[in-house]
Amino acid sequence: METTSVLVNEGQNNSAVSCIHCNSRVLSPQSASFLNQTHPLPTPTQPKDEPSLKTEDLEEWWVVDDMFTFDNIGFSHTVGNNKYLVCADCERGPVGWHDNITRKSYVALARVKHT
């Protein structure tokens, strides 16, 4: 993965953000703010016989203030106060999460590519 300093310019994404699986564009350049804060996100694959959701703690996020800023994104059903974000074209993810209270969306830098 590229270093964060290359991806962030004046606190925003320096390049387009795309799905790592199908190359569908998720965000245009300069459309999201960078946030360094640990938050759990479910892993892309879940064991079948696991009773609880397997997550990983991710630290680097693109914060999107308005869901209409996305070029292409899908939303899961509500889980608690959140919805998970997936690629709208190939439906793989989650690539991030949406907070139903603040209405902000968070895209994990580790789950997308920058072009």
C-alpha cells in the first residue's frame, strides 16, 4: 500500500479512490477528508461456523460528509447505528461504514486502491 503522505494533499484524497476488485470509482479526487482513528470493520470474508462477526481494527479513513459525494457505493441494511459500505458494481466489501446518526461515511484506505 502507498504511504499516506502520497495519498493526502491538504487533508483530502489526492487521487481517485476505486474498488480493488473491479476498478469501479468510489470517490473522485479531493472529495474526502483524511482521518487517523482506530475503528473496527468486519473482515471481507467471514467463517461460516463463527457465531460472532470477525472484525479488524483499521486506522486510516476517508471521511465523506455527504453520501451523494460518492461516485459509486452501495449501502448494507442497518446494523445498530451503522450501515456498511460496499462496491456498488461488484458488491464486495465492506470497504467502510456509514454512521446513521452523524450521516458521515468512512472508507478504509486499506480496502480500496488509489488511482
